[in-house]
Amino acid sequence: MTASEGWQKVKIGQIGRVVTGKTPPTKRQELYGDKYPFITPTDISEGYYKAQPVRFLSEEGHRYQKRYLLPKDTVCYTCIASIGKICMTTEPSFTNQQINSIIVDSSNFDYRFIYHLLRYETERIRALASGAAAPIINKSAFSDIELLVPPLPIQRKIAAILSAYDDLIENNTRRIAILEEMAQALYREWFVHFRFPGHEQVAMVDSELGLIPEGWERIGYSELLESYLGGGWGLEEPSEKETRPVVVIRGTDFDDVRLGNELRAPIRYITESSLEKRRLQEGDVVVENSVNASSRCVGSNLLITRGTLNRIGMDTIAASFCKVFRPHDPEFGVLIHLHLKYLYGEGRMEFYQHVATNGIGNFQARRFVNSEAMPLPKDVALLAEMIGLLKDLTTSNYAERNANLRRTRDLLLPRLISGEVDVSELEINTGGLDQ
């Protein structure tokens, strides 16, 4: 396709200064703290411009790594192994050595446009990588990659269109987080502290769980659950028996499913009988069963809602390193989900984690189901009201909105970035930057 007038080819190294990150010595704990984000590829989600770092550097770490400091609005691109994960810094940050970053020359280029342009070019860039076991694009090769770029005013208009979608997705993601916090707070208020509607008129009585409100009872997981089946994995390609394609949800996919992100869960093939046993349904709670025990604990979970299944759009199972808690009544799924989150947050899931000699933590599901219980009111109407309010908070349609926004944005992306859609004559608010 012929480029629009004024578009030109430039090398990434001409767009701005390219910086390859570096990891500070992990033995020097004084370099780590809570001030400067330290971004790694695992902190970057597909199609989401903000990284979610779990590690930060201290002021001493900042001094040690000063030459690698990235200012706000830097474009970060993973160039080793998982090539093509991309984000923009929202504050001064550092990255590890798997990431090449562009400190964009703002006098000639719009950093938001460069972010979207690199997203568009990801497949071509991946094809340039060397190395079979661990594909890599070094700093020099990355800097030499040529990109087709329009004049700055056009960049800003294209960036304004695509960033409007990013901003809406960001707003919805914040709303999801707020609703989740509200649901967890209500769960603790009602089922842990027993400050439920009308609690002032209810006496506290002894039970196996300690003091609970009169008219409440201990309900064990063994009574709540119909089953707690392990997941599956299937084959990469169909075979004579493994003919049914399914999406396989792993623990690493929980956040993408929850937020309506681009889903990276693999499609595998399983038998008809395995699908009948393992097909996820509304009210199921998928529990992470095996983790690297040095960094995490078992027990993170994902509630399967009707919206979840609609977004995925095809038969879905949990991965073999997950368990599926299926309640007798799907309405109880939200209580199980929130109770597990509460236990995880309190560090109580570690009690049910067995660490093997290889460092993998495994969930002792049978022990959990036979030991754990929840206090629940016997008053059916009260319980239904409480579940209904919690369910409203955990089944919002913001994730569906995010999924729709991402689809629309990603349909527009190639047409805008390639110049197929001409925006030069459109009146687009770019904050006055195009003047």
C-alpha cells in the first residue's frame, strides 16, 4: 500500500534514545524498596499500556542504576524470549535487561503513536529475532529497525483516537478494581466481623468456628461443593480421540479473563468425555493448584460468571495445574470466591500448600475441603439478599465493555497506522499539540 504524503521511513534509533535495562544485584537488598517501579516482562499485559510492577527500587537503587532511569512517557518493548510485550511508563522507572526502551524525541514524534506503531509492527519485529531457544533482538538490531511514520500532526491525531480507547479501558479497569474491593470489604464485614444487616438485634453464640451470630451455622466445603475436579491439558493438535477444541485457562490467565484483556490462553484438544467432565460453567471457581513457592502461594482463584463464558465464546476448561471448585448451587460461587480471596490475603492458604523438593508448591485440596468451612445464616432470605449484593459487585459488565473496546481499537489500529484511513482533514482534539 502506498503511504500517505509526507510519511517517511525512520529507524527506531532516530525516534529517540534506546536504553536496555539492567537488573540490580538481588543480593543487595538495600537497592530495592518502594519508590521507583522496576518493570519486567511479566509485569506487562497484552494490549494494556500500563505495566503492573511488583518490584521497586529504593533511592539507593536509583543512584546505583541512574544511567538506566527512564522518564515518564518512555515506550518499553520486550526483546528477549517473550518478544513484543509493550508498555509506556507513567512515572520515572527502571526495567530489566529483557526490555529495550525508547525515550522518544517529543519534538518529532508522539510517544503514544510510537507505542501503537510498535504494537502494529510486532509480528514483523518478532520475525527479525535471532536464536531458537530464546529469541532475542539486541539493542543494535532493535535500533536499526525501520518504521513508516507520518508527520507529527498526523501522529498526534492517530494517537488521540487510539488513546481515547486506552483511557476508557483504563477507567473501566479502575472501576473493576473498586467493585472488587467493595465486594471483599462487604464479605469481611458480613461473614468475618458479622456486621451484617440487622446484626444489632442478634446475639453471639459459641460454635466450632468460635463466636458466631445466633441463627447462623458452620457449613463445610465438603457440604458446599458438588466436586473439586482437577483440570486438563489435552493436545496441541487434534487426534483420533482428542477432537474437541477448548480454551484452557491457566493461573497466568486469571487477570486477563477478569479484566476483559486480550486472552492468551491456549486452545487445546481433548476427548468428548473429558470435556463433559471439565467444561467450566457459571458459578465454578478455578483455584490455582501449583505455583513457584518461592514467589507465590497456591490458592489464587477466578470466579466463572456468565459474562466470563460469553467473552471467551467457546468451550473452556481449567488447566491441569488448577482445581475447579463446583458448588451444588452456582449462587454460592461468589461466596467461595470471596472466602478464598480472604484466606489468601490473610496468608492462611500456606497451611494447605505442600512444597516439593523442586520448589513447586502444590495445593492440598482434599485437606482443604475436609477442613475449611464458612459461617452462613440459616435465614434463606437474608443469605439470598447478601449473595445477591455480592454477586452484583463481582459480575459487573465493565470487563465486557473492556473486551469490546479492545476489539474495536485493534480493528482500527492497522487501518490508522498504515494510512488506509486518512485523518489529516479530521478535526480531532489533540490538546492543542498539533498547532
